[in-house]
Amino acid sequence: MRIGRASSYNIVITSSCVEAAVRVAVRKLGNSSGVIIPKSLLAEVGVAVDDTVDMTFEEGRIVLAPAKRCARAGWGQASKELAESGDDALLWPEFGNAEDETFTW
């Protein structure tokens, strides 16, 4: 896809609660092209510098949306590394009940 003066492509930044469009110039950045997104617009959408965004092409528009972060992403690997290093001891002693010895499952 080529974005030039004669094209009719729009660049739209969206989030689940805000939709905003700003007219900006497409600039050459090395062998690629890019746009400068105003800080105030990024803040409205909930994106900051160095955040990851998803870019799609929908109905003649380039759409940037905040990347969805997976809950607990990387926790499994971190737990494995803690166990391998021997640094996975309990910080608090086990809490038990006086009746635990006689409890039947």
C-alpha cells in the first residue's frame, strides 16, 4: 500500500471509549513513512510513548488501537525461574486450622 497525496486513506486512533481523528502529514522516516501523534491525543486514547499498539486496515482506514495485554502474561516463566533459583520459599508461614488434622476430604 502506498500513501501519497492522491490517496484517500485516513489514520484513526481508537480505544473502547474514545474515538478521535486528527489530520496529520505523512512523513518519510528512513525507508518507511510515519506520522507524529500529538501527546494529548495519545493521552485521550490511553497510549503513551513506547506502548505497543495494534495496527489494522479497516474500511479504507489505518486504525491504531492500544494492544491488549494478557493478564498474568509471563507469570509461568517467572515462577519457573524462581523455583529453579531456589528463591520460592513462603514469606509467611502456612496458616492452618486446629481441626485440619481431623478433617476428611
